[in-house]
Amino acid sequence: MEQSTTKREILFLSDTQAPMWVERLVLRTHQNTKATQAIFTEILRIRPAVLYWLGDIVSLGYRNRKWRIIDQFLLQCTEVRTAVYAIMGNHDVMGRPRKGAKNFQQRFPEHIHTGYVKTTDEITVVMLNSNFSTLSVADLVTQQTWYEQTLTELDNDPAVKVVIVTCHHAPYSNSKLVGSSKLVQQRFVPPYVKSQKARLFITGHSHAFERYEFEGKTFLVIGGGGGLRQPLNTSPSRLPDLALTYKPMFHYLAVKREGDGLVLTSYCLKSDFSGFSVGYQFEIPAEVSA
């Protein structure tokens, strides 16, 4: 009985890239690679039905040796029958975008660089590419058209209860290093807000846990997979983060469906690396307030 309950959990993870030497010049390290390995071990222990990986899988996607730990983890996921779907972050295509994209596609063959969807337990996850500078004009048009049409189709599909939109770059973040993506705000947020079934927008890029509510919709940042911690804006000008007191170093997200709503739990790595604990939990109810 316990395993079937666990199988219903859908996990989300982002920003597992190992620290680069240039990043270490400005940011402190905190056993980051060890933390990522601890998250991998925990995911394999849980054996979820699916893991959604929201980019920055590795620090430099074009370098084959950067993928060794990832390849081992993906093989183990196959062994425990956990499906893994991913989207590319900026580090995955950094330096040599074509080589990085090729290495990424080899690991995630179902990935489509202009967006794709997967459904588990009547939750459909829309996975978008926010590396806009690496996309051609034709690709940008293809993705935008597909995205808007897909959300309309999902709203009209009785087999889908809830829709989650994902990309790598956060539309809203208080990170002092990466901040909010204006392009994601312009291109991806309006169709999400308009959609009836889209209830959650999850991203990474900012190495923090952040939660925002705008226009009756939820936005989460979950960049706690192992990247170096980024300083956050704490001034009065900061965005209204609803998780202001929850700022763990390393974390992943579990999502369960309750009717047409969602229950979300962020699990954080304990400071002594002895395991994970429930750090933050909230619900998105079936009814959205106007």
C-alpha cells in the first residue's frame, strides 16, 4: 500500500549543476556535489512515477565528462522504473549550444526543444524552452503557437484535471544574480494566467525556494538541486515572496493531485546531510479565487 501511495508522487528538481571555478570566486560552496548526490539517492529510494528536471542538469553540457554522474543516476532511474523528463537550462547549452543540446538530447530522447507535454495521474506538465537566444525565429514562433494551442486543448480535455507549466528561467525571482526573466513574463505568463486548468508555474535558475501569487496564479522557484546559493534581494523593493522564511540550501519538490487541486511539499536536506525533512507544504485548492 505504501509503495502505491509513493508512486502517485511526482517530483520536480532543478539546478543540479556542479559549481564552476568562476562561480566559486563570488559565491561560497557548501558541499554542493555531495548534496546533489544525496538528492539523487533520496529520489531512488522514493521511486516516484516520474521526475521532472527543470534544467541546468550539468555545469557545461558540451563537456562529456560532466555527464558521468548524471548518466549513472539516469540508469538507476530506469532500474527502479522512474520516468525522467527534462528541459534545458542555460548551463546545459553554455559555451557550445549545439554540442550541449546534442548531449542533452542523447540523455532525454523524448525532449522536444520547442516544447512538449507529459501526463501523470491526470496532471499534465507543459515543458518549455526559455533559452530564447539559442532558438531561431522560426523556433520561437513554433513554440509560442504550440504552447498557446496546447493550453487551450488541455482546458477542453476532460482527461486532464490540472496543468503545470514549466521552463528554466523564473518569471519572478528576488535573486540578485539572475533576477526575473522579462521574456518569460511576456511570452509564457499571459497564456498561463488565461488558462483555466493551469494552476502552477514551476521554474529553477534562481538557486532558492520562492513562492509568488500573481493574478490568482501560483509561481514557484525550486532551484535547490545543488548549485551555489545565490543572494536574494531583501530590500523593501523585493517581490512579495510568500515563502520568505523558508530558504533551505538544497531541496526538491513533490506534487500530488487532490481532485482538481494540488498538494505541494518541498523536502529539504538536513544540515548534517543525514536525510531530508518536510520543509514547506501548501495546497492549491480546486477553486481559484477571483
